Amino acid sequence: MNGNEYRVKPGPEGLLPPAAACCGVILPEKGQGLVEGALKSENDTLRVMARELLTRQNPTIFPGPLVLWAWREGVADKAASVLELANEIPGVRIIPMPDYRPIYPKIDPEAVINPCHPNLTIWHNKIEVCVFIGVHCHFANITLKMIRAGTNCYTITLCHAAGHEDSMASLPFADANQVRALTAAIRKLKREGLRPRYADTPGIQLTAAQEALSQGLVWQPAPVA
């Protein structure tokens, strides 16, 4: 990769970042991945993803409708693989994207992420690395550009289709096997001696909204502009 080629890196990149496809970034084939706009092997991509998830601030998984709802055979197993992944990332949170419709007049950034204003959830929770999985491609592409425009979040996508050139690291055609391969890559890094940023905070961390719900309390979200 020469110095003149476009790099898909964490922002903030500005109000209207270019679509990576218009800058020459091409989608990977099966068995490949994308890392910051460059084609890599699947194994190399998984290793980068694993390292970012273990070392950046407030790792968060954003599952979308394609894994939240059991709409076809195999989805339940993929959803189970996402929970397995989460259990290997100390300090991780899970904030769902169950619906794509705009949420007005305000969003509760501890309850959901929405593609119309994903930056609010990322800013509020100080998220510096996230995983999108089970999000329809056209909504994921819009969301990824907005995140790159206004936040410093490192975006990872495990795409059910051809991948996402607008995320920092992406795997195409990712089924439960690819999710479990990422889990295995995380375990391998830890065995090799990488100490996770949140090694002293094991397990999945609940947001305040999730904690209130788990206790049967009524959650009153903080106002968000």
C-alpha cells in the first residue's frame, strides 16, 4: 500500500467523509478481510480485530436485527456465538440496534444505538472500539460513515454479505464460524501474553439502563441533545 492510497482510520474525519469505495477501496473476497482499506488474509484481519477489542477503551458489540431475531435457521447459533465472543472480551458491553427507524425527539444511548445518530451512543458511552454484526448492509454503510466522521471509534464489521469498506476492519460472509474464529483469535492473543485493557473487569458490563431493567426498575434516561 503506497502513501497515496486512502486509509480508513478512526476519525473524527470531518462533516462529510468520502465513501471509501470512491477512494479505491475494494471489498474482500471469501477468505480475505479489510484492514484500514487494505486487503488482508482472514487470519491477519482476525488478529487485528482481536487486538483492537482487547486494547481500546470501552469495547462494545452492536448486534442488529439479523442476529437479534430468529428469522431463519442458523440465526440462533450465530447469536450464541456472539455471546461467546462477548465473554472473551473483558469489560465489553452489548448495545443492540433492534430497529432502524429514527428515534425522536431523543435517543437513550444506554439502551440502543440507532443508524440515524450513532455518534450519540458512542460519545455518551466513550466507545473507542465496536463490532457491528447482523446489521443490514445499507444501514451499516451509513452508520459507519457517520461514526468515522464524528468520533474516534475503531469500527469492526462481521458482515453477513460482502463486507464493509467504510469500517476499519471487516470480514465478509461472516457466519457463526467466523465469529468463533474471532473468539479463538482473542484467546490466542491472551495466551501469548497480551493483557487486556480491562483485565481486572471481567465479563459483560451492563449499562445503567440494562442494570435497571435487570432489577425490574423503571429506567429514566438522561437527556441527550
